[in-house]
Amino acid sequence: MFKRKVYDKLLQWKSEWSGTRACLLEGARRVGKSTIAESFAENEYKSYVVIDFANITDDLLDVFNSIANLDVFFLRLQAETGTRLYERASLIIFDEIQLYPKARQAIKYLVKDGRYDYLSTGSLISIKKNVEGIVIPSEEIKIQVYPMDYEEFLWALDKDYDIIRTINDTKRSIGDATNRSLMRDYRVYMAVGGMPQAVDSYLKTNNLEHVDKVKREIINLYMDDIRKLDRSGRTSDIFGSIPGQLASNKKRFVISAATGKQKVPKDEERFFDIVDSKTVLPCYNVSKPGSALMQYRQHDIYKLYLADIGLFVTMMFNSGEVTAEKIYKKLLSDKLDENLGYLYENAVAQSIVACGHDLYYHTWRKEGSTHSYEIDFLVASASKVNPIEVKASATTKHASIDNFKEKYGKYIGSPYIFSQKDFSNDKDIILKPIYTIQAVLENF
């Protein structure tokens, strides 16, 4: 198993809430929830039981008919699984709990009983869709599981992100050669992404075509799940159009452009279904920048990014006109012909969310023009807001941030531009290479 940061959050849950709250690992499929849960159980408990509702026998499922009598329920559970449970020293895992909502409802009574700890995993919006008519347990701590961030990816490669933290803290140029080397490493992460299966394939094969096949399987799995929830195909059209809409440099995501049909009220529900799936990251426009960004969030103006940069790369070049080998070769050597600003934007969006921040952006009209300025991301820290611009090339142009400073100076903390360029400053604007984004966000 790969080293994952969510493991520390599980340790915190066990330390602070053991016996009084269950835990739900929530996230998209294939982000590693089940693996993390079982590894945690094996390392931190005397014994554990995994009940996988996606692959459960009729006999084991029948055990839940005895749940009204917990003494009988636990006796039957131990008999069916062949595992002895120890009071206050055993963990019961409900894997893919959305497939059996009654088990989730029972958590309230299982936790109250207090004999064992309970850890559930859930995927996609089925958790929400399948709980109608049951009592949602309040005795539950939710922990979000995301694809592997860049530091976790480096851990998998037996490398250390602390070196980048140290470089970032010096706030000095490191030289073109070192910067190019670190950028090449980061572009490998962009190519592979943070889905554990893709990372595992990369480590075993060192072949990005093989990795691409794994990522396509995951994308197809997501598409199949979405089609099951919406037979009309509109929701899957929304999901599939994300890279194209970002590539077109639109100021907002347009549902009608995704579906090819006039927007209908049902489309708003489809949007929220996609968001609930955890496969995408919504970035909301704010009408006014400031430390209370959520207060000025415009619910109907947003962009969508994919939750994993590796999946984004695969979907972005899914036309089939160019082989995966050529695409990845050009990406790693920074020779792709496209304007890749939106590709790096998605990588930054993933980092912002992984560091515990919501995504916001801001647009405003240029004086005497029909065009607009735009700040890619706004991240609050203390009583200020930090504007972040993302550039694919080593450009020194930053008209949007310059105008943003003039317009909203009293709200601004530190303005940043992230690109492939080495460390530098342009007056009070901080220019940093994109691989430092996590180190910067940790200080907000």
C-alpha cells in the first residue's frame, strides 16, 4: 500500500472518537478508500472484519436480519467471517456501504452499543441516492479521500517533497538546470496523476502507455456509473466536456454547451450529482474578493476541473488522432503544441483542494471594453485573500493581477504567479515554479 496522508486522519479519529463516532471514508471510486481502510484495520486493531457489500454472500447478508438483537448479530458475524471480535479492540469495515443503506442506518445503534469501532467507505453519489427513507447517522465522522497529491506521489517514488519545501523557504532562484529537473519530475506527476492504480502501473512498467490504459479504464468506469444514474446521457456529457470547456478559455462552465441542448431545471440537479460524485472539483465565481469568500459565492457561475490531473490529461487528448506515446513524450519534454494553461490550472486546483481549501475565482469587466479580467484562483488566509494566476509558459505578463491590486488592494495578501519559471519577484508579485504550490498553500 502507498503511504497516504488520510491515514493520519484515521489515527486522529481513533484517538479522539473511538467508541463514540463511526468514520466514513468518502470519495470517488478508485482513489484507494478500501485499501486504506483495510491497512488501517490491520495495523491498528487486534482483529477486524471487512463486509464488502459489492461482493457479499447471501449468508453474510442474511446476518443483517439479526441486527435488532446485537448479541445474535455479532455471534453470527463472527461465525460467518471466521474472525473473533474483541471488545474495544476490533474494527468492523462496511465497504461500499452505499449498496446497503440499512447498514448505514444501523451505525447509530452499533456505535451506541460501544463494543467495536466502525469504518465505512462510500463511492459516488449513490451514498446520497440510496439513503432516502432511512435515518442518516449523526454518530459519524466524514473524511474525504482524494487522489494522491504530489507529495504522496513522490513518496511512492521514494522521493521527498521536503526538499521542495526547503527550496521554497529560501525564496531564491535555484538556477535553470535545477528548476528544469524539478519541473520534469512534476510533469511526470501530471502525466500519471494520483489514482493509486495508475501510480502502481507506472512503478511496475515505467510505461506511460500502460498507465494511460489504466486511466482510460477508470474514466470508463466513471462514465458507466454516471450513465446508470442518468440514462439520458446529459450528466455524462457534462462530465466529458470539462477538458474541452477549459481549453476554450470560457469564463464559466456552460451546461448547454456540454449537452448540446437548451438548459432545463433538471440540469442543475445533474450538476450537483457530478459534484457529489467527487470526480470533479467545482470552482465558484465570487462577486467580491475578501477573506469571507463563501459569502460572495455565485452558485450559478462556476468552472469545473477534474479531481485528478492524470485523468484530465487522458481526457484532454482523447481524440485518438495522436498516439498516447507521442502525447506523453511531448508533455514530458514540454513540447506540446497546445496552450497548456488549463492543464496547469487543473493541477493547481487539485493541490488547492488537497490542502483543504475550496476553489474560487473572480472576473470583472475591463473599463471601456467588452472583455474581462480574471484571477484563476483566490485563496483566503487570515483576513486577506491571495490571488493566484497560473501560466503554462514563463511569461512576465500579469495584467489581471496588476488590475486586481489596483481595484481590491485592501483585500490582498500576497499575489502569486505559478508557472514553469524559476523563483523571482516582480515588484510585490511572487513568481514561483508550479511544483511549489503545495508548500505555499501549507502556509496559508
